[in-house]
Amino acid sequence: MHTLEQLRAGQLAGLRRLKLSCGLTDFPHDIFDLADSLEILDLSGNALSALPDDLPRLHKLRIIFCSDNLFTTLPTVLGSCPALEMIGFKANRIDHVPAAALPSRLRWLTLTDNAIAVLPDELGMCSELQKLMLAGNCLDSLPASLANCRRLELVRIAANRFTALPECLLSLPRLSWLAYAGNPFTQARELAALAGVAAAGMAWQRLELAQQLGEGASGVIYRARLDGVDEVAVKVFKGAMTSDGLPRSEMAACVGAGAHPGLIPILGTLDAHPQGALGLVMPLIDTAFRNLAGPPSLESCTRDVYADGACFDPAQALAIAHGIASAVCQLHARGIVHGDLYAHNILHADAGACLLGDFGAASMFAPGSAQGDLLQGIEARAFGVLLGELIAHSATPLPALQVMMEACLQEEVLRRPTFDVIERGLRDIFPA
């Protein structure tokens, strides 16, 4: 975090990344003193409602974040910024997205938690678009032109007003991570899943929270003691809306997933939180388990970031691949797509044991339907990406995984293998 005083005193000369959150109501023109160096500008958490017409003077600006402000329109000046690739205006009051606000080089657009009912057809002209975050708006359709965004890989449209899944998404050749829960067409399935655990609530008063164990987009996980005896983990959801969707939708998917060795079990849902927060109570995971990778960075956009020197022996890589395929196979059989099948949502131990977690982007579908087949094909591509990463970080070549990866990454969605086929194929290579 930087300060206006530092900026005005010239102490930030040559800065590439600037973050100011100090109750700003107007854009500080002193920022233009950084025009020859500034690439990332973060003005989130202020009270801004406009950007200056001469913003393109920041000719190296690639990324701008203006979340948690007071914008009602996505500023048209953004479309004139020559190097701009990433735009984040989460949690504003935006109800209008002008076509002119979309820069030609746009790769990542986040408009989560606003009031947008219509998107311009020109969004389909953003040929470089890879990531589109639209959860928590008022959308009931997407521009048909979005089918032209053939590089699009991650889409979040949860918690909107869709009565059906937009067809323009289902044949995109690179779409891999899709979240659409919390819409009218998913509500019945989600309510049915939650009804099954109405009696499994655990009162907040039974829990003694200890240290924080982790934090994700949807919530914070704590170590806790249940009834003064059992060690458990408690996930407390952060609020009504996350970048992926609604906490209640995540809870429904977690409960609907059922028991599986590759999934983190659910002991119950949280009741009577003093602030009314939702939550889940889970077994405490052995400390031998750790994240397979870190989440995507601003640079990698849709690809996870592995630790320097990360390397798996063939047995580990095959065990992880098979374990995750088996878990996803069960999800699909129960009408659930994970929606965020990434290494950063996988915990693993040295021998290759693994657990798939974080159901914040999970969504429900009708098993056996034509649309369900397409959704499973989309998730197969995410698995193909994961296989590619395991191969890239393997100590030796893995030709069998290479063949499976290529099958999962085929451009035609319905030509990709289903997870029952994937699981059987990996079981033959790596007997469980």
C-alpha cells in the first residue's frame, strides 16, 4: 500500500505497481508523474465514480483495479488505453457497460457483484479474452457474439438471472472453468441438496476457534475444537457474494458430492453464527497435505503457479491424476461440475494421496442430458491442463499421461473423454 504523500513527494518515481486506498473521491493527477513506468494501478477501496479523460497518458498501463468504489458505468476511457489487458471493477454499482469501454487487448475482465443486465455485442470482438468474471449481476443472457471469443477459458456467471445456460458458451474450444450456480435454472437442484442436511447443522457455540489455516475467494478456514473434544476445520464464508458465486451454492455442491477418498468430507453445516455467516464443518486435514500449486498470477492469467523446483516422480504424478479423476467421476455421476478444477484446489501428500477441495465454483446439472455431456467435456479440458502441468513437472517423461492429456484438450468438446473413461484409463496405468 502506498500513500498520496509518498506520491506527491516524488518518492514513488519509476514505480511499476501503485496501490492507493485512502478514501479518494477524485483521481489523483499526481499519478501521471508515473506515466513512463506505471503498469498496474490499484485504486480499490475508495469512493471514486469517474476516471479522467486523459487516462491513456499512462501509456504503459496494463492492469487497472477499481473494485469497491462507486462507479455506475464502466468508464469509456478504458477502451482508449493502448496497453490495457486487465480490468477489475468488482463490487461497484455498475449497470452500464459501454462498448467503447472495452480495450482491444482485453484478456481479463472482472465485473463481479454489480447491477449489469446487458453486455454489449462488441464483447465478442475481444479476441484475446481469456477470463470473464460476471457473478452477482442481473444478467439473463450473454451476447451471442461471445462465441467468437475462442481464447476464453474461464467464465463466472453464477448468481445472475439466467433461466438457461447460454448456448454461446458450450462450444467454446478452450473453455475449461465455468461457474453458473445460483441462477433460477439451478435453484431446484441446490435446494434439494441442502434439504438433505437440514438436520446436520452444528451450532456455533459448540465450536472453539483457534488459528487460521487458510483463506480462499469464498471464505476463511480455521482450526477449531468441537464440543471441547474433537479437532475439526471450520470454513466461514466471507459474505453474500464471492468471485465465484453464492456461499449457499457452494454448500449445496459440497453436500451433494457425497463421500469419496479424494474429497474432503463434510461433517455438517454451521448454525447460529453471531453475524449470520454461513459455514461448513469438516475433519481436520493431516498436515502432510499441502497445495499442489499456487493460484494463477496476474501474468499467468488462467494458469496455476508452481513452486520453483516442483518435481513429481512418475508414481506421484500418476497417483494424483488417478485420484482426482476418480473424485471428479463421482461428482459428474451426481450431477455436479467442480468448475475450478485446478492444482491450487488440490491438496497432496508425498506418496501421491490427494484431496480435491474448494467447491466455490461448483454447479449442478442433469446427468444424462445433452447439456450435461457438454459440461463434462468442458471440465475434461481443465483436467487436460492439469495433466499437462503434472507432465511438465515430472522427473521423467509420462507418455501414457501425454496421450490422455491430448485427448482431453481436443477442441471439439464432445470428442473429449468422459471421466469414467479417464478414470478407467488411469486405473489401468496406476492400479488404485
